[in-house]
Amino acid sequence: MRFALAGNPNGGKTTLFNALTGLRAHTANYPGTTIECRLGRCANGDHEIELLDLPGIYDFNASSEEEQVALDALQGRSAEFGSLDGVIVVTDATNLSRSLFLISQIVEMKLPVVVALNMVDLAEAGGMRIDARKLAAELGCPVIPVVARTGRGLAELRATLRQMKPPAPRNVCGGCDGCRFRTRYAWSDAVTQRCVEHAPRPPSRWTERIDHMLTHPVLGVAAFFGVMLGLFFLIFSLASVPMDLIDKLFSSLGGWVERTLPESDLRNLLVKGVIGGAGGVLVFLPQICILFFCISLLEDTGYLARAAFVMDRLMRRVGLPGKAFVPMLSAHACAIPAIMATRVIEDKRDRLVTILVLPLFSCSARIPVYSMLAALLFADNAWRASLVFTGAYAVGILAAVGVAFALKRTLLKGESRPLVLELPSYKMPSLRTAALLMFDRAKVFLRRAGTIILFISVALWALATYPKSEPPKEAVALQQQAGQLRARGATKDANEAQAQAERLTAHSALANSAAGRIGHYIEPVLRPLGFDWQIGIGIISSFAAREVIVSTLAVVYGVGEDVAEENPESLYDSLRRAQRADGTKVFTTATCVSLLLFYVLAMQCLATQAITRRETNSWKWPALQLGYMTLLAYGAALTAFQVLRMCGIA
Amino acid sequence: MKRSVKETCCASKPPRRLNELPSGSRAVVHHIETAEKALHRLMAMGLCVGREIKVVRQGNPLILGLLGARIGVSSRLAQHVVVQPACRGSTHDCQS
Ligand SMILES: Nc1nc2c(ncn2[C@@H]2O[C@H](COP(=O)(O)OP(=O)(O)OP(=O)(O)O)[C@@H](O)[C@H]2O)c(=O)[nH]1
Ligand SMILES: [Mg+2]
């Protein structure tokens, strides 16, 4: 048996789906959260039923992509999901008269129907009483009051699902001519009047006042920036303690391995490849957890729709609708769900432009890169380091706005669709939802660190270590000199010569390794940006996933380090000390700024490219995305480096 | 401006465009001038000739109270909706 969960957006379909199936599909207090059909299974008595969670719809006429997907599945036209054995209509009990409009149309489909009257907790709190039995009689199908969040009424709903029959035939619309909506609304008004015992109390003064402020054209925008600033402040201030802990943990783990294992390639692999590589990325777990937790709480309050509302006017100046704003916000976590969330944008060109610019927003995979560069630029000034972060985010946003503006005036011309967006009522956010989302995202992050990033780190370590080469002549000479000096008792000079010899050896070993050769091969292209061949290796390795650069640089520069170093305090220390063959520092201000700009703007995520291809159904758009972002990144990094160098900031 | 209590809304006031009404006012939809696709969604949300609507906040975009829900609407779209402003809280007698 297969049942679909259908209803108005934000009615709680996905919450009910999760409650019934035990899955964890994304829910939020924003109409248009679900954009794909999702199939789940649940046991019901002795048989199993299949549930299909659909995107929300207002009507049987789709005006955007996700509505079309839902309608196709609901009417059994989808090739993937086939025909249905019944429909569970999920309705928001606090606004019955609106929901009845859709219910009446679904009832006319002649499929077995049950109405899940959801959010009765909110209706009761608002002083509303709905007579479910009367409503069932009016509709000719069972009506079950439920609270999807807490699971109230689910047992009755399950029991009803076991004995579903097609509804008694009825035609609300009689002879609908002219406005096909009018008779239906008259009918739903009448039914509401008969079944709802107390009219809903008007929303509290407080809610109205807050809403008044948050939707104010000026105050609303200010409030939005305040909220965002607070969010980022929270992320960085809360995350610093656990991040230090994890960093220390990996450093001492590395130290322990060094002390216990004898000097060998294996020890080197463990310390530099595994612990240095994957550990360098794992440090960011706390930031990612807090980011997703806060975003989920914010989404669940109902604020997101207000933000899209106040941003609509600003976005129109660029040529995009306010609805494009919500994907843009979520692109700061990850571009992949954001690209999928563009389905709520009705106009095809607006949607394409949004998809094309989304990867410019700084996603959470860039956090490790920004952190690393901020630490290299301003090692001991937290304020300036956070300025680096803010700057990087701002550059991403400005670039996206600029590119969208340009695209809307050239390649994808056309006026954007006017805004029609429901502003849902405020709800208390669910901590459980936020915690579950956080755990899921943390799991994804850990899986990435444990698979692709670990794999690339180890592969890089191997490429940077083999083939092994003889130490260069100068190094051998220096080594001998050091021996002589030591014999004469000049220990300090001896140590210096020794260190210089080791650096030369390491450099030549890396330069002659496979990775070194690749790096040298591309160095001419990158030298104008201030990058040396080691950074070149980092850039190549991070094409699949950008955070890999952190682990790559740790491995590449770490390989050159004396492994038996006293006590490596931090994973970045080897970077800070990194020197070119001539003894100058690698990570100068100009190089760091140029590298930062490159990482803000470059398209380095295979998964994003794949999802762009899937959502646009053509290779043309991901290719354009890759092309323009690479040009932009290269141009910006080049300009920044050359200008800084000319100004004497080396 | 003072109005008499007896005054009924429909006859006394000329129809106006939705984007010209002040915040907090109520009105009845008189007719809709465009067949733009975006309006279909608004109609499925409760914007229908003869029905009462409320302007919660005027501006661009404006907030419309439709069937107990708040909907943000571009004023570019709202200007195609011609309404009969109501003078008192309820417009029950207007719906004929
Ligand atoms: N208080 C309360 N809140 C609920 C209940 N069911 C859902 N919610 C909340 O309502 C909001 C919307 O829930 P979703 O499950 O995402 O709604 P949906 O119908 O899937 O929405 P779309 O996917 O956008 O169509 C979320 O913030 C939920 O936490 C309920 O029974 N009581
Ligand atoms: Mg949903």
C-alpha cells in the first residue's frame, strides 16, 4: 500500500512523515522546505505501508517546479513513484478555511482519502475547537486530529490507514464556471463556520509588534543584519573552546605516535598523512555543528520568510526575486541543498542565475581555509582574524550580487516573477529538530573527513614522499661542515648548518617527488598570484573538495619538517614557519590575501558541479559556472597580489 | 475625515487599486485586471472576486491578509487588483 502525504506548504507533512517512518527529512517553518518527493516505509499492524512525502501545493495548477513534482506524484503521473493507493491530506488546523480549498479538490480525485488535522496543539492554544466528526461528515472521509511534533493521534491515524475506502462521491464545485475558485471558497467558508466552534483568537499583540518590526522596510533589513551578525558571532565564540581541544588532542596524538614508533615511512605516514591531514580538517567540526544548529533554530521560528520578504526589494535591484534569498542564505552552509532549494523560484531564468551564483557564497567547507589563512595573517589578534572572516564572506556576497546583476542583463535577460510568499506564523523552534539536523550534518562532515579527505591526504603524502631522491650536493657539504663545527665545539653554528642542510634535503626530496613535479609543472601559471609550487599542489588537490587544501598544505609543508620536532604545538605551525628555498617566508601577507580571494571565488567542489548538472539538465551551466568562477578567482587573486606587492606589502 | 455610521462601503467609495490602500484597511475584491501567472497562486490562496481581504502592511512588497494567512505580495502584482475599500471593520453587506 502506498499513501502520499499532500497538503498546503508548511502544514507539517514532513514532520508527520518523520514521525510515522522514523526518518529525518528536513523540516522548517518555511513554506517550500520540501522540494522533492521522498519515499519512506513504516510498519502498520501486520503489513508495511509506504509513505510518499510531497512538496506542498496550494492548487492543482502548478506555478513552480516543486509543485509540479508534487502534482505529478499525487495524480499518479510520476514514472518514479507510480500510482497511489490513497492520500493523507495534512492540514494546518489553525487555518482550516484555507486548507479546505485544497482538501475539496483532493477529495474529488476519488482516491481513498484521510485528513490529518495537524497542529491541533496550536489551534487549542489559540482558543479554537474543531469538531472533527462534523468535518468528516461534511467531507465524506475520516478526519483525525494529530500533533505531528509530539506524536499525538498517530495511533488513530495508523488504524484509519488500515481501512481506507474511497470517499463518498461529492462535487463541491457544482457547475463551476467563471471563477473556478469562487464556489469553492464559499463552500469552505460555510464548512468552517459549521465545524469550528470558537473563532481563533487574534494573534497576541507581541507577535504583531515583532512582526511589524521585522517586516519594516528599514528596521527589517537592519534586524536581518543584526541576526546574521549574531549568528556568526555565536559560531565563532562558542566554537573556539572545543576547537582548541580537538587541535590539542590531535597534536598530542601526533606527538605520542612520534615518540612510540621508530623513525620510518609508516610513522611519517601516520603523523603527517593521517593525523596531520584529516586532523587538520576535523578541527572544524564544532563550527559546523553550531552553524547547522543555529540555522535550524532560525528556520523553525518562521523568521526566514520575513527575511526573504524584506530582502525582496533589495534583491529586485539586482534582478532577482526575494525567494532567491533563502537558498542564498543556506548556501552559507552548503551549496548543494541550496541549489536544490532554488526549485521554489518560479521563473526559470531567475532560478538559473541563482544556481550559477550560489557557489560564490562562502560555504562551511571554506571555514577551514579561512581559519587557516586568518591564523597565518594575524596569528595573535582575534579581532583582526575575525575581520578576515567577515571580509571573505563579504567578498563572496558582493561577487555573487555582481555576477547575478551581470547575468540578468546579458545572458538571462527578463523581468523576474513578482513576489507571492506566505509568511507563516511564528512557532517555538524545536530543539529536537535542530539537534537531529546538527547530528546529520556532523555525520556527513565526519564521513567526508574519514573518506575522501583522508584518502586525498594519504595519497598526497605518498605523492609528496615518493619517488625518494638523494640529498643534493650542497646539503651533503653542509652536513659535513656541521660535523666539523661540532667537533670543534661550535655547537650553535653546527646546529644552524645542520638545520639548513635538512631544509635543503627536504626541499629537494619534495621537489623531486611526484607531487613536486606536478607542482612545478603548473607553477608558471600560479606564480603571478604569489603561489609557489607547493600551494599549486594544494590547489590541484582541493579541486574535488576545497577544505582539502588545509590538509594538503599541512602534509606538503609537514613532509619537509624534521619529524622528531620537540613538540608540535599546533598543526599550523609548520605552515607559519614554511620557507622558500631561498629562505624567505612563503605565507606573506600578499600571498595570504591572494590565496584567500582565490578560495572565496573559485569553483572547487565536484559535488556542486554534479548537482548543478542534475538541476539544470545540461552540462552547459556547470561548465559556465566553472569557467566564470575560475576566471574570477584568478583575476581577483592576480590583481590583489600585484597591487599589494606594488604597494610594498610583501 | 468623518464618516457616518450608516454609510455602507460598497456604494460610497470608488474602486481603488490594492497597492493604494492604507495599512490596516479592509476591502473587497472588485475585479482583477491581469491574467499573469503569479496571480493564479494568489487566487489559490484566497484572492477571489467578491471576497474580503486585508492590507496588513502597505509598501513594496506589501503584506496581504488572506483567509487568516499573511502573504507577501509585490506591489507590481497588487496594482492589477482592483478593490472596493471598506469603511468600517466588516464588509458583510458588500458580498452579494
Ligand atoms: N506546534 C506544532 N508544530 C508543528 C506540528 N507539525 C509541524 N510543526 C512545525 O511546522 C513547521 C512546518 O513543518 P514541515 O513538516 O516542514 O511542513 P511541510 O508541510 O513539510 O512543509 P513544506 O515542505 O514546506 O511543504 C515546522 O516548524 C514544524 O516543526 C505540530 O503538530 N505542532
Ligand atoms: Mg515538507
